[in-house]
Amino acid sequence: MESTAKGFNENVRQALGDANLRDALSKLADGFPAKRREAAGRLPEFEALRDQARDIKHHVLSNLDFYLEAFEARVTESGGTVHWCRTAAEARTTILKICKQAGAKTVTKSKSMIGEEIAINEHLEEHGIEPVETDLGEYIIQLRHEPPSHIIAPAIHLTKEQVADTFREKHTDLLADRNLDEPRALLEEARGKLRQKFVRADVGLTGANMLIAETGSIALVTNEGNADLTYSIPNVHIAIASIEKIVPTLEDATTVLRVLARSATGQDISVYTTFCTGPKRPGDLDGPQEFHVVLLDNDRTQMLGTEFHDMLRCIRCGACLNHCPVYKAIGGHAYGWVYSGPMGAVLIPNLIGIDEAGDLPNASTLCGKCEDVCPVRIPLPAMLRSLRKRQFERDQAPSVGRTALRAWAFLARRPWLYRLVMNAGVGALKAFSRGRGRFRWLPLASNWTRLRDLPAPEGGTFVSRWNKTP
């Protein structure tokens, strides 16, 4: 997918002016976050499981070469093939070669962020092969020629009325009087189209939520069952995954699964959780004749051992997006590439370069909620601060931010002046709020107050309160 991350500020302005987007995102606060709280509350050991999942991923990253080689050996033993790809271009070339060898005209595809990362749909289309997204959200945005706006809910930026309009425009045989007012009707309309595609596909292309070194299996997690039909019906199955998706054992995989669904959608477990191991064996009722796993690096190894090492623990649950006040205001497209929210603000600069995505580390209030809800406890705020520091050192930080930091540093070196200015500022803000406890509008803070109230200060400054502490 071509990046527009460099135009982040313009993307934000467009997003804030989109009434349909605001309407669609307004439902997010009462959706996934509330369900996550409920699901975590039903599981007394949830916090302990988060620790275990973190430790599993940490261990894997410290022994990544060993587990990847073990995975390849098990896949080969089961009759499959592993393809190692350093770059997105290598992965595209590998997948196209497999499809051409299979004589493929149509490829069904389940939701895969790695597929988006390497822009595989566009590559297949350029070479005369039709890719068909089978996840409902991905199918909708494919019809609209849009990228996903969320890593687990790719069409969350759309209202149901927009989806209905899309079906009426793209499904030329749709009856004019068909009622598409309810979500179930939209689902049935998409299902009717996709069933035909599943049966006729020559190749099935899936992602992989996890790779299990012990068995050479891949784990597929969906709520629609489309991944199962994608891998089991065509003669050729291709799974694409980034190298950090590996876990040592099936037991480790089940530990990660216990925090994945609860963190992502608030379910105890996803509706369909499938483990695929190799091609069809004698006696199997279904399954592919060929099983390929395409492993992608794409600069992830450059993150190992750096201050961004822990970002590779990410299991793509989307919890950080669901709880981020910035994401809930601007949606995913504003970030300008495949990933979005706090995880995207860290991952994108590491994968495509901070020069290309320099504004993203500043797309955060650093409230810390993303780290609080991350199922593998990734310190996202600390990494965002590291990126901001790197920008500042390279003189790439926004000029307003640099000026503000210089002003703060000037005051911080003069404690008497710092206390004077802070006391005056807090006093003025308290008077300006007129006892309401919040601001609906404030000079120099309109970008904040345009979307939410700004709390007014209560009491004195931090320094004055500290001095009163016994």
C-alpha cells in the first residue's frame, strides 16, 4: 500500500471535517472498550495471562532464529514449503510465482494486514489475477477502493447507510427494492456474492495470527469463518506472515489466544479458531494440495535489540486503537498507511522511515491508556517519546513543538520564574473557566476543544502542592 503518512496533518483536517466518519467512530467508545472490560472482568487470571503472553513473546524475540528454523523444519516435514522474504517486493514476487504455477485466475483472500503491507492485491491485479477479499469489512472497502481503517474492523469508518449505497452501486444485479436497512441484510447480500467466489477460487491466501514452531502449524482467528473456506477449498493455500508471529508451542498459542479475543472484541474466544498444518493428507476430507508459508521481514530485524524491540510483541488485537482518544477522533485513514493508532504511530516510522512518517509520533496525548490495555504490555508511550526525541535530535520536530520546548527549558532553568509563570497561568485558567470546571473553547487549544472539553485546573500547581506535602 502506498504511504500518505507524510500528509498526516492534511489527512487529519479532512477526517475532522467528515461528518459520516464522526458518526461511525462515535459508536467505538461504547463498543470494543466496554466489551473488553466485561470480558477481562469475567476472567480472574486475566492480568496473569497478560504477563505470561508478554513473557512468551519476549522469549521468542530473544530466540527468533531458533524458532523460525524449527518452524520451517516442521512445515517441510508435513509437506509444505516456507519462503523467506526480506522485502515486500520479494514477498509479492514469491506469491505471484506460486499463483502463476497454479494457473490461478482468482485468489480468495482472508483479512491480512501483511497482505495490505505488501500491497498484494494491486500486484495480483496488475498481472491479470483477481483477488477477492472474503472478510466482510475487507470486501466492503475493496468495492470502495479504500484501505482498511482499523486492524480488526477494516470498515469501521463507514456507516451502514454508506455500505448499503456501496452494494447498490457495485452489485449490478441487486434488486432496486431490496431492503438493506439492517446489518443482517447487508451481511446476506455480501454472503451471496462471496459463496460463488469461494467455490471457484484457484488459490486461497490467508494471513496467520500465529506460527507454531512445535508443529509447523499456523493459527487463523476469525468471527466469520471466511479464513477456513479460503484455505480449505482451493488446491493451493498461501499463508503470509511477518517473522515475529512465531510462538514456541501449541500451549503458548492457547495462552496468547486467551488474551487476544478478550482484548480485541471482548469475546472469550473468537468464533472460529483454526490450526492448519501442511497440505491435505491421505484420508483428509478437505484441504489444499499445496501449502506455502511466506515469511516477511521487511525491516523488522532492524528493530531487534533497539528501543523499539518490544513493538514486535504486538499480536494485532487493536486494543490500543480502540482506547486511543486521537484514533477515536480521526480514524485510521489519517495515519496514511496500513497500521494506525498508537501501534501504527510506532510501527510505521520503523518500517517506512521517520522521514516519511515524522508526524505520527506526535499523534498521541501520551495518556498511557494504550499501554494499560495492551495484552502483551507493550510500552507504547515510551517508544513514542523515543521517536519524538529522535525527531528533535534530527531537527525534524514540528517548529511549534520545538519553540514550546525551548520556552519550557528557559523557564525550567529559572525556578523562580517557572513558579511565577505557572502560578499566574493556573490562576488565569481557573478564573477564565468561571467555576465550570472545563473549557469548551480556549485560545491556542482549539484543536483539542473542537472535539472535547478541556478540564480546568483545580487547586495549585504541582510544585506548590508538592511543597505542602508533609
